[in-house]
Amino acid sequence: MDVIRIEGGHRVEGTVTVEGAKNSALKLMAATILAPGINTLTNVPNIADVHVMGKVLTRLGARIEVIDEHTLRIDTSTVDSWVTPYELVAQMRASTAVLGPLLARFGKATVAMPGGCNIGARKIDMHILGLQALGVEFDLDHGDINATAPQGLHGTTVALDFASVGATENLVMASVHANGLTVIENAAREPEIVDLANMLNEMGAKVRGAGSPIIEIEGVSELRPVTHRVVGDRIEAGTFVATAGLVGYPIEVLGFDPAHLGLVLRKYEQMGITIERKERGVLAWREKPIASVDIQTLPFPGFPTDMQAQTMCLLALGTKSCVVTENVFENRFMFASEIQRMGADIRIEGHHAIVHGVGGFSGAQVKSPDLRGGAALVMAGLVADGVTTVSDIYHIDRGYERFVEKLQSLGAHVQRVTLPSK
Ligand code: EPZ
């Protein structure tokens, strides 16, 4: 079993460049199904979830060539199946992102119903309702979703109850060949949605309004393969900016657009972190005590839920008390429970976490609850008194490429250690 072992109290500073966004790359890979031929994606993060999506596409018949660590050449002209089995969806629920493209290309798809995960039920009812409005019929058979469009897909207006990222993406991808105009109201506005729309338009689609709450898609007859660069990962970047805020020393974080972290950077400035915005990133450091501020997670441009754990790590060392409210997922406070083992003083009340700042963390054995909580626990280890070991780090490997090496390059005393299995 691999663990990450951190020795706290060392100077951590320097420059780090983040990879392409996990939460864009996975959907861009799925979208290559829409453009039969050789698509090339660059700036693709070399992470476990990308490998799983590669397996999904290969299972559908695509041919994937890894040109270099961050460039994939995906030939989808050979895609001849529309079935995505349970063992792949169970590994990664983002596999459901092939639903829209398969329906657009073949008029049918069989995708295993995703189970819940440890941050919530992760239902796809909004995906299904929206696709039904486009003319898709569903039946659930022994855990598999069988989707068909007997009369093809036709444009319509779909209003989402919640600005769901995944539902917005599946509806945009499903409607690129639909008959007529599709309008998505209350669409998610995340930068990863804009990245997907940009690539679809490069392929010849007609997607307007991505990044706003109203997205319009005019059906076209065919899309052609392209080369596209994945947008920089704002959440990986935010994790390193939070690290700078935690350790206090200057860390330059490059490879992303600071505008994609607007509210996070403004909140961090309110917390006493200095942020110098640059063309391709930011320089961040802290000279003052961490000021306690309240945080509410919301869909973009609100405060991203994927930055909640990393930010709570900072607030746990704040000068006063504050409230962190999680409005996106129903169970995303496991990090808060785990960090208590290191001395944090946090009380969970429903979807609020009341955080009382303490003077410091003490190193301990902790378990990564999910991708972002795991990264936040490693962060906490950097400033804890003594040694921290984080287990279940497969969560971290899903979304952070070379996380340990990047921290080592900043001077952190961090190692990945393989413990003898008991
Ligand atoms: C994407 O998940 C991201 N994952 C998540 O990142 C991110 O936290 C989330 O968007 C919100 O920004 C990927 O892009 C692969 P949602 P997604 O649909 O699409 C509920 C990470 O750490 N919901 O916006 O699943 C859902 O249960 C991961 O990188 C329904 O109820 O997010 C959740 O509570 C974690 N029915 C909320 O809406 C639906 O049909 C937001 O989900 C769809 C969603």
C-alpha cells in the first residue's frame, strides 16, 4: 500500500506549472466520438482518470496513441460499439460523459448507471430528463441505462433545475447533430464547459453562449476531427495557491488562467494572502495571520466545491471562527472530519462546517477521503508539527499528476512510501 509521508515545518517555495484540466480533458476525450477520424489532444494530464477514459474509448473501438506524456492521438473512425460497461463506470463516473456523444453519433447508447461515491449520490436524473426532451427514450435494465432515439434527436429548450456540469456537457454533446436549435437554460458556466464548446466549434459544431447560463446549439450534419489543447487546470492551480497561503512562502503557479479562479483569489486576498496575477498564472505568498472568512460553494462563478477542502485547511489555522457551507454536494465534509486528527477544531452541522481557528496542526496518520480532501491533508502535513502519513492516495493519483514530485521541487520533505502489505 502506498502512502504519502510528509515532514512538516520545512520551507516550501518556488515555481510550479500545472497540467491540463482533468475536468475538461475527460469530456474532450468523450467528445472525439463525435468527429470520426484522428483527433489530437495536447496538454492532457497524465492521471489515472484519463487512463480510465482511454479504456472506455478503446472499449468502444477507438484507437488511442500516446504521442508523449501529455499528447493523445485518438482515432474514433473505428468506434463501432455504444456500450460502456459497469466495471468502467464504477471506476469513474465521468465515463457517463460518453452518453451524449454516443447518442449523437449512433442514436443509441448503453451506459451502466453510475453508483454513488463518497461525496454524494451523484445522480444523473438531470442528464436523463434533458436527453428525454431531445427525443431520447430510456429504460433501466439490471443497472444498465439503455438509451435510444427512435425518431432521432430534435432541438428543444431544456431548463436545468441545477447548473449541473455533467448534465450541461452531455446535453451540449448530444445536441450537436439534433434537428434544429437546442437551448439549455440554467447551464453550468465552468471554464471546462467553455473549453468543450470551443473544441466542438473547431470541429464544425455551432455552440453559442458557453460560459453563460444560456447555451444554444444549432444541429449540423457532421463534425471533423481536430487538434485541441486542454485548458489549464484551475483546481490543481488553486491547490498550489492554497499551499502558498498555508506555508506563507512565495509560490509561483503557472499554466492556468487566473480569471478561472476569480472568486477563490479574491477570497484568499481577504484571508491575508498576497496574489500577484500574471499572464499565465499567479505569484502567491502570505505575511499576515490567516483571516477567517465565510465560504459558500456554488456553481461557477461561485466558489468552487473542488476548492472547499483546500480552503478549509487554511481556515482551520485562521485567527477566528468562520462557516464553510457546501451547497453542491451533499456529503463533502470528510476532509473536515479527518483533519480533526491533526488538531483542527471543526463542527459539522448539516451542510455547514463551523471552523474555529487553532494555532497549528500536529502530524498524524490520516486517510484521504476523496481527491481534493487527500490533497488538502498533504497540504496540512507541510505545516504540521512532526510527521504526517496520508493513506488511500489512489484518490490523489486520479486527479493530480506527480503531486509528490511537484511538492518536492518546491522544497517540501514529502515522499511516496510503499508500506509492506499486512
Ligand atoms: C463535475 O462533476 C466535476 N467532475 C466535479 O469534480 C465537480 O465537483 C462538479 O462538476 C461540480 O463542479 C468532473 O468534471 C469529472 P454536477 P459532476 O453535475 O458533473 C447533483 C473533482 O474533484 N446532480 O455539477 O458530477 C450532483 O449529485 C470532481 O474533480 C444531480 O442531482 O457535477 C451534485 O450534488 C468532484 N442530478 C450536484 O448536482 C444530475 O443529473 C453537482 O453535480 C446531475 C447532478
